[in-house]
Amino acid sequence: MNSLKSIKTDSSDRGVYGLLSLCKKAGKVRSGEVPVTEAITSGEARLLLIAQDASENSKKKIQDRCEYRGIPWVIFGSMEDLGRAMGVSERAGAAVTDPGFARAIKKRLAASE
């Protein structure tokens, strides 16, 4: 399985949100149900950030799709914080599509554990 097997409950890690904001500015992140699903299905997604306060159904759908496609995922932060980092309304998930940004976010998550 490619999940990071990590549930981040400390949403104070602003470094991850900063990287997510850079991803958005670079056009390397997808958010919203349809864009995230398309990024997973096409294999474009390199990492999924799933909000811890997303509905159980939404979390399961994203996790199952990621597991099937071998895409790593992590539960991190809140819907409000994920959306704010990308300059949009609340988001249940964000699909990072750039391998470099995905590595940087994983590294930041691992360092904060």
C-alpha cells in the first residue's frame, strides 16, 4: 500500500500549507470532487491530502481510489485550512500533481512527526 499511514492532527504545520499554496500558484494541485477524482483516475495525482474533518464517505472514496491506483495519501488538517491554503472555499481533499511538490510535502510531514 502506498498510503503514508499517517494521520496528522496538528494543523499548525504551516510549512505544508505554504507548499500547498505554492502548488496552487504553480497550477500543480487539483481540488474539488470532480478534479480530484480525475487526477486520481488519470494517474496525474502524486499525493492526496485529505481533510480530517471530511465526511467518512468522502475519505473512504478518496482512500479507496488512491489505494487502487497506488497513489500515496495522508489525512491532514481541516477542510477550512486546506481551502484557505489554496485560496478557495473549504475542500475535503487536494491532489498534488507535481512529483517535486509531492516529495517536499511528504518530507515536511515526516519531519513534523
